Amino acid sequence: MNGKELEYKIISFCEANKNEVRIEQNKRFFKNGEFQGYGLAAPQIYDEIKNLLKMPGMSLDLALEVAPNLLASKMYEPITMGLLLVNAFGKQYSKSLFHEMNKWYSFTIHNWAHADTMGMFILPQFVQYKMITYVDFAPWLTSKYKFQRRSVPVTLIKLLKSKTIDDFNPIFNFLEPLMTDPEREVHQGMGWFLREAWKLKPDQTEPFLLKWKDTAPRLIINYATEKMTKEQKIKFKKA
């Protein structure tokens, strides 16, 4: 199987399972114009990915051959499937591939769902297999693409949960530029990161939240304190 055959198989699968009702339902979860797709259900997508990965000749090289066309399609499901195929080969990634993925945000990854597929699945593998460290994300913090900036804290949630880092403070300091980011989607990503950090190490996370409670966008603090009790949330109210 070559790249053209794989691409044709994916697009044909999407077209054969198009669902107009679900297309309209999915639009509710995205801003105007962000969702263009076929209306496939998530189980359909994941089951087809499993089938594709079993096919003879499937490899990281083949996934990367077909990925650019799928990612440039602007259609939700082909982009998702392209990302999930690449995700299956994390142990074979390289630092050069990490730098190549940096470019993806310039022509694709234009919604929170694909940004979080990158952040929750693909990007953590570069750190997990020690191809990069979190410091390699430094240029992403000032990217002109908001979903690239969002991907950084979402990616680092996995690093917190890996239990390989005892002191979260260097990571907090690293992410500080995003505490004044102007975009709502980045606020959500930072708040999510801080909520997970608090669940693991509240003694380290709370001083950071106290430092920023009066100056950071309120959405970050609201997300970060979501799992706290009413009594715990009081000290993080804006002065």
C-alpha cells in the first residue's frame, strides 16, 4: 500500500459514513467555521484506525507520507485520522520530526480538538522517549498560532503525571508567559494544566496560583480551582 492508496481509503471511508445530523451536532462544540467534517462518531474513527494499522506495509514513513494531504484537507475526520496514524509510532519519532510538526500549526491544527490530540497523545511521546525536554517547547510559547501555544501546557500534563519530576516550580516558571496570553483557548489549556498540577502537588501549585490570582485571566484561575472545595477556592478570589 502506498500513500495515495491510503489517502483514498481514508477519504472513501469518511465519505461512506457521512452523517448530516452529526455534522450539525458537532458544530456546537466549535466556533463558527472551525468545524468542517463528515460527522463520523469517535468509535468509528478509532475502529478504522485499528483496521488501518493492521494492514500490510503500515509504518511511520507511510503515515508521514499521507499526513500532509490529510492535514491540509480542512476536514475534521481526515485530519484526526492522520494524527492518530502518526501517533501509533511514537517510539520511532525523532527530534527532526518534532521540528517538522512545529510547521503543522501554520496550515492545520485550527481547533481545540486537534490541538489536544497533539498535546495529549503525540507530543508527550517526544518527551517520554527522551527525544526532547520540555524546554524545547520554548519557541512555542510565543507562537503566533494560539492552538500551538495551547498545546504546550496540555502536553506537559503528561510530564507531571509521569512522576519523573518532583519539583513542579521550574515548569510553572517556564509556562509563565502563557499566564498573560490574550486567547481564551490558551487560558483553558493553562487552567487545565494547573488543575492537574494541583491535584498532584497542591503545596507547590497554590503559591503559584496565589501569585497570579489578581493578574491572570480569570478563566485560568477558574479552571485551576475547579476541583477545590468552596472553602479552598476562597483564597484564590480576585482581590
